[in-house]
Amino acid sequence: MAIAFDREQGLSILSLMVRSRVFEEKIEALFSSHEMHGTTHLAIGQEAVHAGVSPALDPADWILTTHRCHGHTLAKGASVEAMLAEFFGLSNGLAKGLGGSMHLVDLEHHNAGSSAVVGSGVALATGMALQLKRMDSPNLVVAFFGDGASNRGVIHESMNMASIWNLPVLFLCEHNLYGMSSCADEMVSVKSLAERGSAYNIVGESVDGNDVEVVFDAVRKAAGHIRCKKRPYLLEVRTYRFSGHSKNDKRVYRSREEEHLWSLRDPLKIFSQRMIERGHLTSEDYVKLQQDERTGIDRIAEKLIGRKNELSIDEAASYVYVGGDVR
Amino acid sequence: MNTMSYREAIREAMMEEMARDEQVVVMGEDVGCYGGCFKVTPGLIERFGDRQVIETPVSEEGLVGVAVGAAMMGMRPIVEIMYGDFSTLAADPMINHAAKMRFMTAGQISIPLVYRTPMGSGTGAAAQHTQSLEHLFTNIPGLKVVYPATPADAKGLLKSAVRDDDPVVFLEHKLYGTEGIVPKGEYTIPLGKADIKRQGNDVSIITYGKTVFTALEAAAILEDDEVDVEVVDLRSLRPLDTHAIRASVRKTGRVVVVHEAPGFGGFSGEIIAQIVEDGKTFGALKAPVGRVCGREMPTPFNKNLEQQLPPSPHAIVDAVLGLFPSAV
């Protein structure tokens, strides 16, 4: 049995999960109404992962995430307004509107951003860990990737290097069962990706990714291993993406029955009910929490819709090279 | 002044920069006691130890990605990729990551990384170890690309590349034993500045890398034909010294562009565009622009065939004489 959060921590984590859920729902609505352009990758259903990982870390630990990065960015501490502004392409966004929904970055909270070339970020995170070790830092790097990306060669190269060099990196596979449309059952050679750790002499563990206390506990344990044993660690968290891969996904590759079965394991339901059972929260409190979080995000979105503070193309060009535009 | 080889000049640049800044780290396959595939790194691990010399597994994509990540955290890696051909493996970390990190984060993260790799034929190593792939990198905003020919340029440009806060692709030819005079003491050569390797008034040969020497040979032969050749060594491809290109062509009115990579879709097209896009330079042309490039084929193994692949001095001579129809 995993640890049980006390009331204060439990409420903080539950609020984070709810904020992530309503944030994603807001994004979905804004894309549907064409108030946002481009594409987006929602993590509805995966809230126990981001709400379980970052709070279990030292704030000075780093994360490097993926195209599905909203929840991780929120959980590591980014401002909702700066995130939303980035989605709108505004100059007060996390990357001044140059990155968009797949490239959120928040160095202040030790979020090194994301690679949207799935799997490639794992090598970057491994390199960050190499430099942390060289500088005798006590901190580690979490390299997020999915079950789809797990088949990229660069992840295998990175795990091998992390192992031979004893790097402080937590390989965190967010197994949501589908790489775009492909089911892991048909694409991945092992039952659990944790098994692949043994190929690189890295301890691997697989846990329920829909139970935030289980995820938190597993990350605490992994981080302890990395810091004490000076070895990398591979953690697979099993979860399910309720939404489609990206905004136009009609989810033809899976059944509504399967989705229904997973909805019974909704991480928000599991954890809110547990908090209510423990007497930390009433049903009415939970409804109010959801309303408050939704209102908060709606207000920020309202403020940003229609704003025109965008970089000029010449200002954008000034970020290509350190010395400005070079040819 | 010292006489040293291209190889020694590159090594000396790395050693000076590693001694100056402990964040300068050489990474790559066999760069430790073996001294690197082309023996550029002997002595580094003995002097600087494994904190500044990191030997990696055969994992080009992974190791360049690791170097990019380390650079995000303050390291200034010099990555050695043993053959330029393997740049296909490193294309993702270089093109999708190193080149774009600063832009995608609106300047919050920069990647002070040097990517060293040798290119070109002449080693009997056949089609997968002899390509000239500079154009893979020259069309990528966010990358800088240099390709020095002489030991002195190699040293000065490498030191600048290491100190540059942007990712720099540092291309080397395989004439590592080529000797040349290198200034004593501390010096750097700025990226983006061409060098006139030979002054002349009748025709400009514009080139870079190993074919600088081929062009100089052709220029010596053309003395017999009383053609006074100027050889412009670009040294940097991005940023490109368009001013030097145009100034030389305006002076001579005739130009032949030379490189070992195949011409079709190659960097010579960009050089020619820079000449003809400028009205004053275009107006100064007294003949069509000439181009001598590598054959449109993979490098053959057979020695005689391999030698016919890159631009020869005689092919350049013929191209130059072709610009003077009345003289032929």
C-alpha cells in the first residue's frame, strides 16, 4: 500500500489534478471554437501522473517532457496565465508564442521544456543529468516519454549511457496504452516497459499510473534510489489517455466499451472519493473545488482572448542566434 | 610562427580552450587513449582526464542528443563524429534540437556546442565514409557551419566556434597531415569571414575545405596561360561572407565555384545566387558563372575511380579557360 497524503497535501494534490483537468477541457473548447490555432495533445485521464511526479521531487530537480506537456508544466509550477498566453501565441507566453502547446518551457521551476520529436527529449534529459553529475549537483532529471516513443532507438542509447555513466536520471514512461492510434499490445515486445531496464542494468518498476498516491510513492522511491545508489531508474506508470491523440482524433482504433472501463478508473474519481472517505473533504467541497478551478481558468482565458500582443517577425528572427539575425 | 599539421592545429585549439574553461568537454567515440579515428585527440585524456574527455558508446544520435542536453545546463561540448557520413544519424539532435532550442524557448536556452566531423573522399573508404554533406546543415537557421582548409584557419576558427554561444558545425577535410604556418600564441578567427588565399585579377575561384588546395594548384597551372587567378576561401558557409564573394567577382568579372559535394542542389548554388542576385556584381560578370563539383554519384571504392570523383585541378583549369572563349 502506498503512502496516504495528509489532509493538506491531499487537498493540494487534488486541486492540482482538478486544475489540470479543467485546463485541458478549456483548451479543448478553445480549439473547438477556433479561438486557438494549431494542434494540441491533451492528457485528460493522466492527471495522477503529473500530479504524482513533480510534487514528489525536490523543486530543484529538473523535468524534460514531451508534446503532451501541459499537465507536467502545470504540476512543476508554471503560471496558468503564461501557459495559456503561449497557447494563444502571445508575447507574454512561456516562450513568447514561438513554441506553442508542444514546447512549453519554464526554467524558473526547473522545467527544461519539451521535445515534440517523441523520444528525442530522453537523450537531452540524459545529457542534462551528465552535466548535473559533473557539477556534483544533488539533483536529478526526469525524462518523460510514452509507450509509443519507447521503441525509439535513442531511448535505448540513452539508457545505456545513463547506466554506464551512473547518471541521475529517472526514465519515466507514461504508458497510456496508445502511441497515436497504435496499441502498445501490438507495438511493444514486452508486457511491461519496466522489463527493458534489465537490458541496461537499470532497476525498472511498473506501477498503477491512475492512483496519484501510488505514483508519488514510486517517484519518491525512485528518486531516493537515484540519489543514494547513484544509479538511473526506469519507472513505468500505467495510465490511459481519455482524449484522442490530438485535436482531430475520432478514436476509431479503440472501443467505447474500453473507454468506459477505464473511465471507472478515472484518477480524479479515485482520489477524490478516497479523500472524501478519509473525511478530508465533503462531496460539496469537491464540487466547489471544481467550480473554483474552472472559474479561475475561465477568467484568465477571458482576459487573453482577443489580445494582440504578438512578436513581430523581426523580433522572432532575433531569437534564431544569440547574436541576432545571422546569415 | 610555428609549422604544424591540420590535425595538430585542431588539437592545439581544443587544448587551449579546455585549459581556459573547464566546461569545454570533448565527447565522442574512441576519443580517449585511442586518440580518435583520425588521431586528432591524442593526449587530451591524459592531460584533462575523464571530466573533460568523455568517451562514448557507438550511439551517434544519443551522444549528440546528450551533448545538446549537457549544453543546456552549461557544458560547452565539442562532439567528434568520426565520419561526416554519420551526420545522418545525428541529424535529429542537431537539426531538430540544437538548431531550434534557442528559438523555441525565445532565447531562454542556448546550445554552445561544436560538432566536429571530417568529410570528403581520398581515403579508399567507399560510399558510406567519404561523402560531403555540408548542405545538410547550411539550410538550417540556428546552425553555423565552418569548413577551414589550412591549419592556421582551423585553429583560429575552432577557438571561435568553442566560444560561440550557438551550435557550430565544424567540418574538417581528411588531409590531416597537411602542414602550414600557424601564428604563435593566442588568436581567433571570426566566423563568417572569408580569406583570399591568392590575389588575382582575371578570374575568381570560390571554394572551401579541401578544394582550396585544388584551386591553388589550378591557379598555379593557369599562370602558364597567363590567367591571373584569385582564390577565395570561404572558411565559413553560414554565416557566409557575401561581401567578400561579391567584391572579388566585381574585381575579376569571372567566377568558377568549386566544391567536392555533388553540384546538383549543393552549396555552390547558394554561392552563385549570392553573386547573381546583386545587381552590381551581376553587371560586372563578363562570362557565365562556372561550376566544378563532385561527380553525381556515390564514391566508388576503386582507387582510379575514386580519384576521378572530386574536382581535379585540370577540371578547374578547363572551366576557367572556358570563361575566356577568345583565348582558347
